[in-house]
Amino acid sequence: MKNKLCIQRHKSNKNSVILFFEEFDIKIPKHLFKKENLILNRCFSSSKLNELRNESEEYYCYEKAIKILKYQRTESELRTKLNGFRSQIIEKIIEKVIKKNYINDLSYMNNLRRIKPNFSSKRLEIFFKSKGINENLIKEFLDNIDDGEALKNKYLKILLKTKVSSQSYMKRDILKKLIQEGFDYNKSYSFINENFTYEYDENEVLKDFYYKTYFKIKGDFKIKSKRWISKAVQKGFKLQDAKKLCEDLEHEDIN
């Protein structure tokens, strides 16, 4: 009876060799094939074969990890992307790359904050959690940062994209967007009031709003005026200013 743990044949490619046994096969790296002198009909004990299998799997797992880490990853992301290898092999390789400092979740968080300077603490927290970073590590990191600079950066970015409208509407719109980005309401409100400068003549802005919207409203003068005034107030313009402008411009149209 043949020994089932003897090499029946082998097949090589560029970097690996497949060893065929009677009932199974295993793939090993070429350097290990040469090192162990794995010739045809070479037989193994179960323990030696397991050792060979483990060493091969560690090699391929580490090789894949290095390719993955060409881009910065978190420990959790690496673990997920190494799915397919045995869990004990994955943990051994992760321990190895951590020791070599190829992966470091704290460094990952610092780098992300550097390249995303307008992210609020809340948005950073959500992002870090989505990357599987330990919650205690996230909390420790966020406890040591200040949102002030990020708030300023985001405010300026939003301000550049904010459409000209009434002063109150623009401030309200900016505040709403800062809250959506995860910034604290009170800090955002105070920052806007301290830094927002309205550089337009609000009456001219209101008049421009009139010409852009009034003639799109259906109905007679009375209905159109009522609906337009309502729109203007929703946009933050004063009721009396909207009424007066509407009356003045309608009077001009009649004349």
C-alpha cells in the first residue's frame, strides 16, 4: 500500500510549485521547494507536512499583506482583505506587520486628519469606526484634537459655494451645512456671527430675486404678489421690504 504522504508529482510555475499527493495537493513557494529538496517520491510525516503547509501559507499571506499595504490601511481592513487564509495565520502576519510598523491605526488617523483638515470630530469618528478602528483608540485620539481649525476651513469652503441671498438666509444656510458636517451647533452659530460679512446691498439682492422668480408664478397680480412675498420671506428677506418692492415694481409695470 502506497504511503499517502509521498510526493507523486509536482508542477511549477513562475513563483510556486504544486506538490501532488495521492489524495490532495499543496502549493508552496519556490524558495521553500529548493530549501527542502522536495524531490519526487519524498515522503513526510504528518507533522512535517503540516509544518510545510503552515510555512507556505504564512509566506503567501505575508506576500498578499505587503501588496495590500502599498496603500495605507487600518488593521481591521487588512484582516478583512486577508480573508481566505486561516485565522491563526492572519493573526500571525498582522502581528508581524505591526512589529515592522507597516500598519499603525494611530498613524492612519493622524494622516487622515492631515489630508482632510475640514473634517469635524464627529465626521472623523464615523469614518474611523467604518474602518474598524478600536473605539477606545478613536476616543483617545479625538479627545486630543480641536475642531476650531476644521470649522474655519469648512466654513470658508461652504461660504464660497453659498448662493447670494438675504443675510439671514445665507447665515442660516451655512449653519445648516456645518451642522450636517457634524460641527457643534453653538460653536458654529457663534463662529458665523463673529466672522460672516454681508457684502451686498440687500435691496438689490431682493430686486434680483424678484426678477428671477416673480414672472414664473402663475395667477393674477394679487395672487402672484402674495405668493412671491411668501417666497421672499422664506428666503430671509423682511416682510415689509418684500411688500414694498412688490408694490413699487408692479406699479412700474402698470405704468
